[in-house]
Amino acid sequence: MSPRTLGRTCVALFILSTAFPVAAGVLNRSRPLRWMGIADVAVAALLFFAAAGVATRGRNAVTDRNRLMAFRVTQLVTGIIPVVIAAYFVVGEFVDWTVLVLGLAWRSWLLFYTLPFLVAALAADGQSGRPAGQAQR
């Protein structure tokens, strides 16, 4: 699998995996749906292995430009934190915050940890794995 394809797969898994704690938190059921829990764990495991693959394969491909882009994305994503805090005060009793916060916390950590590698993978040339526009020596 090319770095770009692995990166795209990882992004899709991040989005899908994040939907589970959001849905479970908003549904706020006393007994969570069994199928949702099983699917959450399965997708989370796939996400973890995809992110680990991106980080492992891309360790030497990260440039300062990738780090800067990752920093900018990190700033945008952390902008969600005040929105979540405001939601706590507005709709606090209708949301299962334990499920939501725990689910989002580890996914956020994984995203921030792997983001420079993910940016490098998404910017890589599809066949060679090198940053786009970089010639072979």
C-alpha cells in the first residue's frame, strides 16, 4: 500500500472512529447498543494499526513543512475544545460525557501524535513514497 493510500485510509478511519463516541455520547443510553460497542472497538483497532503504520513507515519522510502543516491542523482541531466546554454547559445533562470525553481524548492523542507522519504520507508521491516533487538521487 502506498504511503498516500495508507494516509487516506487512516484519515477515513479517524473520521469513522470519532463518530462512535459522538453518537454514543449523544444517544446517552443507560445500556449502550451492543453492535455499536463491537463496531467501535473493531474500527478503533483498525485505526490504531493504520496510524502506527503511518508513523512507522513515515518516520524518515517528515519535513519541516510537514511539521508546520501538522501544527496548523493541531491549532484548528484544538479550537473544538471550547465548543465542547460550551456544549457541556448548554446540553450537559443530555450527553453521556464519560463516553464522549474518553473516546475523543485518546483519538485526539493519536491524531496529534501521528499528524506530522500523516501529513507527510498524504503529501507523498503515490508510487515512490517520497515527498511530491522530490527526485530520486
